[in-house]
Amino acid sequence: MQRPMQPPDYSLKETSPHLGDGRVRGGGWMTSERSTSTYDLVEQMQYLYVRVEKAKDLPAKDMTGSCDPYVEVRLGNYKGTTKHFEKKSNPEWHQVFAFSKERIQSSMVEVVVKDKDIVKDDFIGRVAFDLNEVPTRVPPDSPLAPQWYHLEDRKGSKIPKGEIMLAVWMGTQADEAFPEAWHSDAATVHSEGLANIRSKVYLSPKLWYVRVNVIEAQDLQPSDKARYPEVTVKAQIGNQMLKTKFSQSRTTSPLWNEDLLFVAAEPFEEHLVLSVEDRIGPNKDEVLGKCIIPLNIIPRRMDHKTVNSKWFNLEKPTLADMEPKKKEIKFASRIHLRLCLDGGYHVLDESTHYSSDLRPTAKQLWKPSIGVLEVGILSAHGLLPMKTKDGRGTTDAYCVAKYGQKWVRTRTIIDNFIPKWNEQYTWEVFDPCTVITVGVFDNCHLHGGGGNDKGSKDAKIGKVRIRLSTLETDRVYTHAYPLLVLHPSGVKKMGELQLAVRFTCSSLVNMMHIYTTPLLPKMHYLHPLSVGQLESLRYQAMNIVAMRLTRAEPPLRKEVVEYMIDVDSHMWSMRRSKANFFRIMSVLSGLIAVGKWFDEICNWKNPITTVLVHVLFLILVWYPELILPTVFLYMFLIGIWHYRWRPRHPPHMDTRLSHAEAVHPDELDEEFDTFPTSRSSEIVRMRYDRLRSVAGRIQTVVGDLATQGERFQSLLSWRDPRATTIFVTFCLFAAIILYVTPFRVMSVISGFYMLRHPRFRYKLPSVPLNFFRRLPARTDSML
């Protein structure tokens, strides 16, 4: 009988890599003083660098007396090639080649100059270097100056003509030449795809809210003068389109005074296009006038002060598309607008639950940074094959990290299930209650986007989120994070990502002050946007960011950006709904536990504890000024007690919390379904019925809550005259008794009654509860 498979390990693992000049202990602290190197959170990787600058006086090899030179840099089995020039004896290449020291299989590096030919390339000359004599450069030393070398023939003798300018040195990944260098582990990548495997830093575009206040229009000229126009204004910026309501004043000078909000990104490429339309029939509109306004002329505001309004001429559609010089100003219609770019808001472009930036758009409103976040992306382990090449599985992995407006992308490690990046990046921190996201992807564009790469998408391997507020300052966290991805077949571990993270605080006082300030800029509270507006604007902002980063070179592709910022986090998911329900139950578990403990006290399950509670109750009643100090002292002691078991590691993806381990396959299939659905009508009908059953339970709970509230209202509403008479009479006698009886006596009597022994209790409900349950509600009035 086959043994059952062990469940995959989804836990976080602490690691001890060799970082910088010191060794990280198990607790994550550097053993030595902090290094001055900018690469002290990664393992040093040694590389042999060869910089090929230029050549001069190269001899001609062709019959025409010309030379088409290029350079080959050879080291063992590895060979890097520069681009070639046609008919040029003094070429300039300015290219750098990097060979990993781990893969060096030769003691000599050879630089060969060749002449490009149709049949066979001709040998021009060579220069060889012994690796034992190559100098070592350590930043921040200045770059090694290239030198001229005479070319030699195959036997080592100098040739009459021809020199090449080179620089050869040993260095690390901290070298300035590293990002743009040709790497030996990418020797199989075509030259057109080299740009897609290099490390890059990207910046999100600066986003603005565009507020368009449509006030009124004047002297509109509808085609049918005999009817009252039904006028609306349509505003459009790029793919965003909004409409005002139909004006209540059905005249040729209608009023609206309605706000429309859009998202725009600098540099502004689209215009604000306004068109006034008249509804002349069902689904038939007539354009009465059009106005095109460049966004760069719209005033910017940093606060809630009113911007001056302005009149704009409306042009007929045929004139609006003409050049300005050819327009004839004979059209008298105008529109009254109040336009502004709102810089006091933060434009949400990612999920609000794990935002990485909360600053307003206007840089003048930014507060000083409170610290620095440093992340060393070390390596990955146990990656699964993501695609098939030459009949075998392969993975070309790279990482993307996003925090604030700064995105970073590591270089792609070709065909490796244990890639080592060892790249370090830094971000300024303005708020500790933010989240950095690191994702791992498989590069499917190694051939420059042509051929087999056309239309393919980079596959997601997994991502990690780290909330900065959960990190201790000046501590180095080195952990292997599980890369978990939810597939239609269930949750799957794709490997592990090893990171080194350090959050350094420049001012502890400023960071503590941040916790007392609002989470969002003040405009969100002075003039808040509705939930519907925020969701719509967030979706538009996500699309703009994805589009702009896709147009970068090399592009940060749309599927990567959408996965990093969770574009589909708002979509319905039965699994997420269950997970959120259990999260609520987990939060309420503390109150439930207190209720059970109080019930045990009332039932004298532990007589000693009950007697102590009686004594404490008497003390608090006789000295009520001790109540609040006792509560706060109790919470202080609980906090100090829990300090011993405080979390030692950053949080990571939790499959149990996400309810991903025991999810039903059909629920996963529903979660991965497109919107609108692409499933058959039978499956959609089954899911709709299931959703109706869930909604029915929610409806019942909401109805019960409403019933209890209506019973409270009916106490004094005389809906049930006898019940209200009883309650009013009770209130009169209670007021008299409480007036003549000291408050402490009534508190002691009530407390002892609540804590009475079980032999003085009845199993039947109490009189007040019986009275409350008999009160009327409005359920009998519902259809």
C-alpha cells in the first residue's frame, strides 16, 4: 500500500546567508559594524569584466579593401560577441562582458577581433590575458581606465597594424557595469532579447484626480426649436467617460452643478473632451457642442479652496476637429466649468489593504521621510518548471519589487531552478504602515518579443508581502518565503524566495508621531469621495499605471503589473468570503471567551475564582475611581505578558487563513472564471442557486438584527399598548427607587444577583428576556 504524501511545507524558514562582510546570526543581527557598502544585504558574487571600447587601424581583409569588424570575448566554453560594423577600420563598441567566477573553466581570457564575411569570418587579431594577473576592483574605487593593446596573431606575435582598447578586471555585482553588461549565463539569449533580461528600475507615473464641475451652459442651439431639450454633458479623458444627469431646467441655458472625477497621469497625453448632447429619441443623441481642453492648462490646487470658474466656447462637432486657424467663431454657445487638478488627495492605484504609498499627489504636501527600507533579493530554491524547451522543463526567473512609486526588476537567470540574483535595492519610507510586494515571474520574452514570444505572457511564480510596521528597526531579517499560487486545481507551492530585509529609522520620534496622524491626506476627510467613486477611480488608476509601465523599455508587462497590484482583488470569491467570515469569528473569539468565563463565574464552576470576583466587584463599586485605572493596568499587564511570545518573523502568506487548503474545486473554478462568465448555462445556474442560498442565510441574519432593533423601538412607541404601559410603569418605579437608594447599594444588589449561586437560578428564561421577546416587530408587515 502506498504511503500518503506529506503535505507541502508552507511555513517561513529563517536562513543564515553570508551577507556583506559579516555573518548573520539566527536572530538576524549583523555580527560586525554595518558595512559602508551599498551591497551589504546580499552575498557577494565575483565576476570577470571585459570592457571592449574601440579599435583603430584595423587591417582590411576583404577583396574590396574594407573591414567589417566585430569582437569575440572567449573564456572557456563561453563566448560573447559585439555587434559588427560594415566597412569601418576604427569601430567603437562600448560594450561590457561579465563572466561568473563560479563558471570559469579556463585560466586565460581571449579577446579576438574578426572580420564579418558571408562564407567564413576572417581572423584579424587577438589579445590574451592571464586571469591570475587580472586586477581586482572594489567599489567605491573609480572604474578601471581602458588601455590600448596591440593585436597579435594566432602564434602570439604582434601584427603590423591594429590596436584595441580594453579594460579587464575582477569585480562583484556592485560594479556600475553590472546592470548593462552581457552575462555569460545568458549566452543562449538572442541579442534582441538581451534588453528583456537586464535589471531595471521603473517609476510609476504621477497620478492626479481631475475634477470637472459642470455648472451650466448658455445659448444652446438644438435642431428642433419647437421641443424642450433634454441636455446632458459627456466628459471623456482617454478611455474614461462620464456623463452628468439630465438637466432639470429644460431650456437652452440648462443648469447642472455636478462634479465628475477622472484620473490622469503626467506627462499629460490626453485632452479633456466635453460634448453637450440632447436626447432627441430612445438611444439617439444630438451633439449640440463640443469643447477640447488640454490638461496642462488646468489649474492645480493643494487644498479645498474653490477654484475660479471659467466660460468655454462650444464648437459644432464639424468645427471642433479642425485646426485652430481654420475655425470660424460664429457659434455663440458656451459652457461654464470649474476645473482643477486635485493634488491634495492620494490617488489609490493599488489595493487599499496593502498600500505601499499614502502620500498626496502634490509634492509640496509631502512630509520628510522617516527611514530607509533596504531589500536584498538573494535567491530562489526549488522552483518548478514553468515551460518546456527542447523536450525538457525550464524556468527563466526574475523578481519584481514594488514599494511606493518605485518598481525594481532583477535580471533574468536563464534556465535555472535555483537562481541567484543577489541584488540590493533601497526605498525611502514615509509611513511605516505600508507594504512592500516582491513577486517572482518566468520570463517568456527572451527573443525580443518576436517569433514564439509573440502574444505570450510572463507566468507568475508567486509573491511575498511584508508590512513594514511588523519589522523591528535596524534588524536584518533573512528568511526563505514560500511562493504560493492559487491554481484552479488548488493551492500550490512553486518554490521559496530568499530575502534579506532591513528597515532603518532616521528618527524614532517622527515615526511615533506618524501613528497619531491620519492614514490618508486630509482632503480625504475634509471632502471625502464616495466608496463607489474610489473603486472606479482606483480601477482607472491601475489601468493607467499598467499601460505606462508596459510602454517602458524594456517593458514591465501588463500581466506582471496587474498581479503585483492585485487588480482583481475586488472580484467575488466564495473562498475569500469564507475566509473573511472566519476572520470575523476569530476577532469575536475573545469576546466569546470572556462571555464563557463570566458564565462559569456565575455558575460557580470554580468557587475560589468566583469569591475573588465578588471581592473585586465590591472594591470597584465602593471605589469607582479605580475602575479605569484597573482596566488600563490589566491591559498593560496582558501586553507585557504577551511580549515574551511576540512574533519573531515577518508575516507571510497563510493558506489556512486564506481558506485555500480545503476549498471546493468548483469554488476555485468560479474564482478563476472570467467576467462576464464564460461557463455553460448549467454551471452558472448551479452557482447562482448556491449564491442565493448563501444570500438567504445572510438575509435571515440581517432580518433578525432588524427585528431586535424594532423591538427596542416598540418599548415606547405604543405599538403594543399593554407592553408599553408595563414598561412606562416600570420606568417610573425604577426612577423613584434609584432616586432614594444610593447608587452603590443598587450596584451591589445587581452584581450579587448576577453572580448568585446556581441553586438560586432557574433554567427558564428570565422575566426581562420573556418581556422583550414578546414585543412586536415589523416583520408581520413585510410582503
